[in-house]
Amino acid sequence: MAQRPDPVAPADDAARAQARALLALPHAALAFRDPEEGSPGISRIAFGLGHDGQMLTLISALAVHHAALRADPACALLLGEPGPKGDPLIHPRLMIRATAGFVTDPDDRSSLRAAWLTTHPKARLYIDFADFAFVRFTPVSLLLNGGFGKAFRLMPGDLSQ
Amino acid sequence: MAQRPDPVAPADDAARAQARALLALPHAALAFRDPEEGSPGISRIAFGLGHDGQMLTLISALAVHHAALRADPACALLLGEPGPKGDPLIHPRLMIRATAGFVTDPDDRSSLRAAWLTTHPKARLYIDFADFAFVRFTPVSLLLNGGFGKAFRLMPGDLSQ
């Protein structure tokens, strides 16, 4: 069988800038594995960047994905939303394969808490509840889709300013 | 250890109506398993309902999730988007665990094509490309999250009008 052309291009400066802009969004979709069945699960999560651009979320122990990420840290994030007009698939979005790590150190948490509230002020209502924990995502690989025929592969180092 | 109260309630009429409203959205996030590594993957997809309320997407063979769903039909969908205001987690969203089936019968495809174009008119640009296929999602279970403390479990039968 003939080799198909790779539809994904290496990142260029415009792709890197677009990816960084998507990382400023305050929420994401999270894909994970169900801890019991192993089948795919999905949730909406809050999303933010901490110091040094580290990717973060703040999640409740009541959320389905909390137990899932505790059992299996492999996950994927989708950032970017279609606007109300046009084909939803022409709007840019960023897919990130990552591993999730729960933040347990109190000083670490305290520093993340301050950074989080600057971008998610409404989280003040629940950020100090005992069942809420910060999770840091370490990106493994990234795919930017800027619309039909505009897919780019990024490496974690591409996200540095 | 004391049993925690179940944070998810059985569906009521309001939850069923909200779920049906979310199913009218033209796009979704799709969680799947990477065909090589088994790790979670995520993509934006077009979404629509066919005859009898069946859940559908139209995907290109170039998309990452095409090969993934061919290899493993277990997947999950997220419908619903935060608006620009307020905490993104107060906006309603529907999580659907499903199995994906590719539509191969030409008559079936022809009928789905007509229905799809009424809700996704811009798909006319590519719907007849040889690498585009319809995929039908059969729901296994549904979770509606209408905001903090407002989670409901739905069964596929709850979606009938």
C-alpha cells in the first residue's frame, strides 16, 4: 500500500503563537480512562497556567475524573472552542497528551492558589474546600489544528515564550 | 470508611430536557483510545442527530480519531460549552459514554447525508470526499452536569422525546 502523505506539519512560529494563545483559555475538555473499565471518559475542567507556564487544573474529589487520574495519570486535553458561526471544524484547537500529577506539598499548593485566583477569580468560592486539589499536567505531545489542512505537531519546548 | 453520599441524582424531567437541548449542538469533544499506545486521545468533532435521534459524526480518514475508532469503538462525547462569562464549571454539559460504528451501507449513508446537510450546511464542501465517513454513536450511559451539585445520571431511553 502506498504511503499516505503525513497530514501534520512541523510547528512554525505562527503555530507556536496560536498554541500559546489557546493555552490562555480558562477551561478545557479532559479525556481519561475509566478506573474500573478502562474505557474512555471525558469531562469539562477548569484550566490555567501557573508559574513557568505549567498547565494546571483544580478539581473536586467528587468529580469522576478525580478518581480516574489518581488511578491512571495518562490523559489528554482539548483547548479551544468553536464560535457561533461557520463550520465548527475550522476553529483552532489544541490537543495535548499529558500525564497528570496531584499537588500535595502545602507550599506548592499555596503558590498555585495565588496564581490560580488571578485567572479564575470565581474559584474563590470553593478553592479552599477540603476536597479540591490542584493537578499539574506534564505535556507529552501536542497537536494544533488550525482548520482543514492546517495541522501542526508541537513539542513541549515549543510552548516557551 | 463511611459511605460518601452519591453526588449524582437520577434524571428528572428538567434534566432530560436540558440533555436533549445539549444534543442539538453541532459539535462535541470526543475521547478515544490511541490505537497504538492505548492512552487517552481527544478531538473536536462535528456532531448531529439523524432520524430517530441517533447520534452522528462525519469524519475524515485523515483525522487521528478515525483510526482510533476503527481499532476500538469505545469512546466518550462531551457536549456543551461555557459561555464567555462566569465560572466555566457552572455551564451545563453532557458526557456520553458510547460505542462508535462506521456507516458502510450506501443507502444508509445517503439518508444520513440528507439529514446532516440540514444541520451542517457548510459540510457540503467536503461531505462527498472519498475519505469522509459517517459514524453512529450508540450511547451506553450519560451524565448531565448542570453546575455545581447538579449532576444527573441518564439512560439512553431518557433521550426520547
